[in-house]
Amino acid sequence: MLDRDGFRPNVGIVLLNARNQVFWGKRLRTHSWQFPQGGIKHGESPEQAMFRELHEEVGLRPEHVQIVARTRDWLRYEVPEQYIRRDARGHYKGQKQIWFLLRLVGRDSDMNLRATDHPEFDAWRWNEYWVPLDVVIEFKRGVYEMALTELARYLPRANHHNRYLRTGLRTQRLEPGHGAPEPARPPLDAGPQSD
């Protein structure tokens, strides 16, 4: 199911633990790490797709999580031609995603990467919210930055230190009526940065 511009509707999931660390999954048989994500099937709402993907990829059910927020609009990324199946070239451009910020209210032991016959991840870990994006495949990095930046306002203020603003990367999209972002300040315990 593609839109008229060639983008497939998709959801992305940022899953937080009680310490505001995010779930980070290692793609099966690769060295690439990412957040859970997946396509929206015909007739599904983004929320329904998010819960289905959460179970398929991480093994969690709706009772294990609380929805904290979601992005307002679709965030898009284009897929380089070498990653597109030959039969889809010419009309498929990439993904458009609604991102959800979830809080785990269950336990780590509720997670099961083998919940279905088609696992996506073979390992997982908790990471700081402002994850280093150099382990994400290059063409997804921009949308990850946009999603994390938009959803960060829903985190408790104590953990609201935007790593991207500290390192010089800036999201160009400001929301109406919000003005310029506050200057980024490193955490009080931050030592020298090795970006």
C-alpha cells in the first residue's frame, strides 16, 4: 500500500523504561541497531499497527505499555535504490512514519524477540534517549533525529538534553508558536564529549 508519492505508511516505536532509556534492537544477523518499526496494513490505524508491530518484534502486548505521545505528522525517508526490490523500483520511494513514544509498564522479562515465526531482532539493550545514530543505517538517521527531537518534549525535564544540538546537528522544522529551541546544555555530570 503506497501513497501517490510512492511512500509506504509505517509506524516507528520509541519504547522507554523507567529510567527514560530507550529500547534498541539489533537487526537479525546484522550489526545494525534500530527502533521497532513496521508497515501499516490496509484498514489498520497507526495505533493498531503500532501494537501489532510491538508484539511481532518485541513480544509486548498493550497492557505492557502506556502511550505517552505520537508525532503530529508523517515523517518521511527515502530508501536508496540499491535497497529497493527490482519489481518495486520506479514507484516505491520510501517510508512515511508516525512515531509513538511508549513507556514500559511491564517488566524486561515480558519482552520476547521470538514472539512470532519471523523475528526482526536477535539482541536488544537499553540505551540513553539520545542514542548515537551512527549505528543506524544512514538513510534512516534524519527521520530518527526528527522523531526523537519532536517526542523529547514529553520526557521529564531532567532528561531533556538534546545530544544533536550539542553536536551541531539541528532539526530545521520548528512548530508554530514555539520559537527557537532553548540553548542545549550538557548534563551536569557530562565529561568531555567524544562524538
